[in-house]
Amino acid sequence: HGLDRSRSWLGKENGELLALAAERFDVFITVDRNLSFQQNLRALHIAVVILVARGNRFVDLQPLMPMVADALPGLSRGQMIRIGE
């Protein structure tokens, strides 16, 4: 369903956002390459997929989607993977 604006998720810092997402989702997909350095991902109950592409436009990210789809079933909570490197 994406981020629900009524839950006031907009403007949250990464740690807060990940904690909120973990209550509702199994996987958090982001283009924030620094996320793994900013957060203790193992302490969170959500898997994180970091997309590494030339940019964050759809045209840059679309080629990574088949790899994301392949990776999703094998992810565990607290695990972080990078796709596109």
C-alpha cells in the first residue's frame, strides 16, 4: 500500500520510519545507500533492500526490479542486501 500519509510517516527520520514500517511490512526498499551505516538493522524486525543505481528515477531503478523480486522470498527480518552493485 505504500506509505500512508494519515499515519504521519512523512518527515520521519530513518530510525523512526524503519520502526513504523516494521510494524506493518516485512521489507523496506530504499535508495538511501547510507542507511546501513546510520541504523542498527539487525535490531529492527524488517528486512532492508538498498537499490544501487545511477539515479533514483524510475528509468534507473526499473532494471533492478527482477533482482528485487528474486531476492524477496529469501530475505529474513534484520537482513540488509544491496542490489545493483
